[in-house]
Amino acid sequence: MPTTETLSAGNPIIRHTYTADPTVLVYNDTVYLYTGHDEAPPGTHAYSMNKWLCFSSRNLRDWTEHPVNLKATDFKWAKGDAYASKVIQRGNKFYWYAAVTHATIEGKAIGIAVADSPVGPFRDAIGAALITTKTGILPGTDNFDPTVLLDDNGQAYIFWGKNKCYYTKLRENMIELDGAIKTIKLPDFMEGAHVHKRDGWYYLSYGYQSPEKVAYAMSRSIDGPWQFKGILNELAGNCETNRPAIIDFNGKSYFFYHNGGLKDGSSHRRSVCLDYLYYNADGSMKRVVMTSEGVEALD
């Protein structure tokens, strides 16, 4: 059964365990937060990530933890490694796109799990990887950190990449690629892409430089041209990576990210945080102010 954790206000928002790489879904007036789970013991400087976690909240303060929804090895073709992911709803199904290490093909691969509920149970949607290093990526890159956008006209797009940002269409069934894989030229793109749309603008946020800040670009078309807008979020404390997630909820905009702010935290023991996001009159995003206080609980 789910367990509820009531927290004092502030960041990190989940404090009883390490969480990383947030992806967020709004469904039925509830925010569903899906995260990676850093399991490296203190003093260990290597990633140990085997499963993803799920939390939900109606007020952004009291988070209900749900049973483990998905493990990397639930993809039977995967060796392990539960890297960054993206959960999206289409119709009455929920699709979980996740980066893992392939068991028989060198490099990272992207799989898809599907469920009838945002809290699962999730199952492998196709029994094979959607994207592997044989899909057509360039040397020196890899299949990290998928993000998916369902556009207003019903067309879905998937973005991903390491050192190079890729994207392509998805078919209506959400489990097949549809068309050529394209690249987007972005300054100092590392990983951790997140794409969203608001008021006719497309926004592509990503891990920028190393250690990673979050920068972003915006465009009036999914196919560009993309205009680089600069830094959205500065270096997060005690952590060399970042992966943003952005939502609108109850009339406000929110920015999820991770840092190393918990006891014994580090780049390999990260924690998800939440702060406000604001837009300028021209649609550009203001630089996020990271706070210890976080956001106010909703009534």
C-alpha cells in the first residue's frame, strides 16, 4: 500500500531516500513525480541505480510514495542501470520511456513500459529496446535521458542524447519511431533533455557544460530554428549533474531538479528539489532561484 510522508516545507522535497532525474506528470489534479533512485553507499563514487520511484501529491508538500513501479531489469533485454526517464499520458495509457544499459548491444538503450494507471503496474511495452546504438546515432554519443512531447495536433516527439541532442517522431501507438532521426545543435549539450510547450513556444532545457548547469533554447517550431537563451538554472549544490522537469499546476509554473543536499549527498546520492519558475513577457524563462524554502503548499 502507498505510504504518505508529510514533510516540513523545503528542499529537498523527498528526504527519506535519495532521488534523482525527476520527470513529472499532472493527472486528475494530482502531480506524479517519478525519479531515479541512487543506491551508492556513502563514500562510493559511482552510480548504483536499479529502479525508479514514484510519488504523488495534490499540494506539493505532502507526498505519497507508491510501490516500486519499474526496475531496469523489468526490461528483460537490459543488463540494468535505471537512468533518467520520462512518463507521459496518451488516452487511457501511461508510457514510461527509460534509459538503461543493453545486455547484448554495447551502450545505452531506451525502452518503453506501459500501464493503465499512473502508479502502475508497468510492463515492457514491446519486449525490445526502442532505441539502441544501432539506431543511427553518431560516434561519441549515446542514448541517455529520453523526454517526450505530445503536441497539440496529436503528434508525439521523442528527444534524447549524450553530447548530441537527437529527436524524431513517434507513431500514434507511442511505441514505434516514425521517420528520420534528426539532431539539434545546442551549445555545450551534455544530457538530461526536457521538452515542453507553452503559449505556442517550444522549450528545450538540458544539462549544459560540466559540471552541469541547466540551459535552454526556444522555438516556434519543433523543427527549429532553436534560439539558445542561456542558463536557466545554475550549478546545483554538491552535484555535478542535473536534469530538469517543468510543469504548470494550479495556475503556477514549477521547476523540478536535483542536488546533493541530503546528509551524505553527492553526485551519486542526489535529491529532487522544487522551486518556482517564472516567464518573461516575451515567453523566455527567468533564471530559477534555488531555495532552501522551496514552494508553498497549495491549499
